[in-house]
Amino acid sequence: MARFANILIMKTPALLVALFLGAVTGFAKQPNVILIFADDLGPGLLGCYGQKLIKTPHIDRLAEEGMKFTNYYGGVFCAPARWTLLTGLHDGRIGGWEQSSAGLPIARDAGQISEAEFRSRFEKLKAGAVPIAPQEIFLGQVAQEAGYVTSQFGKLDRGFLTWNERVKRFGWDYHVGYYDHQRAHGFYPPYLWRNGERFELPGNSDPKCGKMSEKGDEPVGSGGETYSQNVFLEEILQFIRKHKEKPFFLYHSTQLPHGPVAIPELHPDFADHPTFSLAEKKYASMVKMLDDHVGLIMAELKEQGIDDNTVVLFTSDNGHELYYGPKPSYHQQKMPDGEKANLTDKKWRSSECGDVFDGAGGRAGLKRAGFQGGIQCPMIVRWPGKIAPGTETDLLSAHYDFMATLAELVGVEAPAGKDGISYVPTLLGLSQDEAHDFVFVNNRFNRMGSSALISADGWKLIEIDRKKNQFQLYNIREDNEERHEICSAHPDRVEALKAILLQELDSERPDR
């Protein structure tokens, strides 16, 4: 069995890809790249992945005109998912779960600490932050090396609290959004940041940025007047207009549809729905807003005449989370009948525990779980004239593959020592000669399924309790909902996969 760690991956030669593109289009030109990174959006919330109650025509159109991935993985929650995306490493590597403390700006804004105390504590936090090696390469820098203008809009943190110089170090020429993750739990911030400059949002005064309760029963429009996602959308459209003549890489790390639920107005599809609760109406409207904003971005690309030369990718940081339903039964690791949920098929499933939208699409678990509902994510890629419309792939892939993929798209060598593999050959309908033996997802929450190892031939091992030597084995090609635990039938396979999984936990970074 091939080792997963420290394998030197030979990428498809950039010249071969360029020649192929030239044959298809008649010319080779650097494409613009847009990555839309949704927040807590399970695959089951999109029509192209089976959603029935919330219509998502614009995102579905990306799949109709491009390629849909069906075996794609993120993290178990926001910070490690973003770390693995930006570093090109799986989050079992040392540093993958290191995070700074969030909330300090809220304490200052609420008058709980003085400005002087804030500055003192903030400087200490910066000094104690995880150091970045001078030679380390991040996602945005890959595009910068190819001469691209780079930008990020939305949640700017990699691990909860950041600042202007650090965002620039990640490779972003231009950025707009939140520096503090905790502030991003509200949709009505009094201010945001643009390239290190603070700018105020009219009508918003709550230090907690209009954060709602988990019940979701506050009136529509509560929290303020200026909704953050509308600010980001306008900034994105302006960026596209300004930079249409030069290749750009745009990364939109949206808050949608992360809760607590908040929306300026209910979408007409749900405003008068006879059975949805207010929280369900608001959440569905947030998903619709995300879809509508994707549509507006695509329309702007057409308006500016750059649609055909823009690669658009759509994914989410992790799996589904409940912000409108019976979440406590999940976090207690119990089914509604009170039975424990881990080592039998009494796993929490959105399809069976009151989730009207079935956002996890029948998969076991939610965000923070190592089961498929927590880590399997949507991924859709559209590139007119290059990617065959309406295609699907079950290629095993993950967020940390995007750095290598971006490098190949923009025409530079992928950084050495990373864990990712470019999936450009699959996008172009070429043979994917280099592919993962395994994908690894770390999980230090250790509840509802912990760290997971997924193999290319469909075997998945989940660490339930390492101290008690409790693991679960599934064949996700036949059982993606993880209903049939089969450790006892394959003891040798369990031991082989367990050895690799334990090897990857807290492993050394091969890029240093």
C-alpha cells in the first residue's frame, strides 16, 4: 500500500496543458479564476446535488455548464478548512489546527476594554501568533507569481483573528471583509476592513455585528441596516469591472449560509410558505441569496466580456450545519430516542432528525463530524470551451488540491512539498495519471466521528476513540451514508489504514 505522506507528485507538464488548451481554443491565454467558498453549505442544499425545497438555479447552472465533483472533501469546521485551502497541506500536519483567539475587537467595541488595553493585548496576540516561515508559499502567492491581481472578499481569517499585514502575507493584493472570525457570526457589522483601512457601514451599531440567537426567531431585518453580503457583492462586481483587462484571481469566502440566521428580507419563494418556521424561512432565504449572488457574478462576467476566459469554482469549507432545527440532539450525540449515536447505526442524519431541508443529503453527521455529513463538500467547476458541460467526476480530491490546481491553471510550477495534486487533467477530460491514494481530514473535536482517512478505492476509516482503539470502517462507494460498519469483516484492512491515519496525525510539514 503506497504511503500517503511525503510523496513527490509529478504534475501534468504545464506545456502539455497549454498545448491542449491551444488546440481547443485556438490560443493559449491565462484565464481569470474565481473561487466561491461557501460557509457550512452541505451538498444536499443544492439542486444539482438533490435539494428539492430550495431552488438554486444559478449554482445548478454552473454544474450544467461544467463539472460536478462527487467525492470531494473539506475540513470539519471553518479554521482548519481554510488552513488546508491556503497552505496546500492536509490539516493533520503540524499547525493545521493552531488558531488565534477571536473576539478581542468585540470587547473593545462594546466598551468592555479600553482602546489602550485592546492595543496592548492585540500586539501580544500578534507577537505570539504562529510564525510564518519566510519561504512558506500561500495560495494567493501562487497566482501573484503568474502575474495575476489577487483579491479576497469576506471572512479574511485563516484561524480566527488576523490583520492587514498578515492578509497581505497570504498573497492578497486587495481585500475587503472581517479580520475577526467572531464578528463574522453577525451579518450587520458596524465596520469592515479594506486593505487595512476601516470603513463604516451605515445603520449598523451592534458590537456583535447583529448576531442573532440560535433559535432564529428574531424579526426579519434585525441587527442593522447594511447587510455584509451585499457589501461584498458590490465590491466583487467593482473589482471585476476594474480588472477585466488583466488576469485576476478572486477568492470570495462568503459568510452564507453560516448562522445564526439573519436576512434583510425573506425571499418570495418562502415568505408565505405554509409550513416553514420563521427560522427555516430565513435560512432558506440565505441559501437563495448565495445563489442569487452567484448569478449576479456570472452576469457581470458576461457583461464585461470575460465569461469564456474565467474559471469559476464553487465549494464549501465543510459539511452541513443546523441553524434552524433540532441541533441539540446532534451535539449530545444522541438520536431523538435517547440512544447513543457513535458505534452502531444510531448516527445523526439530517434526513431522519427533523431537518426539513436535509442539508447533508442523507449523510451521517454534521459540521465537526468525521462522518460524510461533516466533511464531504460540493465542488463545481465551470470553464466554457474547456470543461465539457454536464460532466461529473468521482475523483478523490480535497481543498488542499486547489493550490496545485491553481498553479496549473495560471501556468506556474506548484510549490514544492505540498500535499495537493492538480485536478486540471480531470477538468479537461484528460487522463488523471497522478491521483491520491488517500485523502486525510483531521478532527480534534473527537465527537460523532473523529479524524478520517478516505482511500481512492472507496474505503474510509474513522477514528472514534484512539485511546480505546475504536475505529469504524465503511465502503463509501457502496455506502456513502455510512450505514454499514464493516470493521469485523476486514481486520487486515483496518490495521493497514489505521497505520496510515496515525502516521498523518500531527505529522511534519514536508514544505519546510
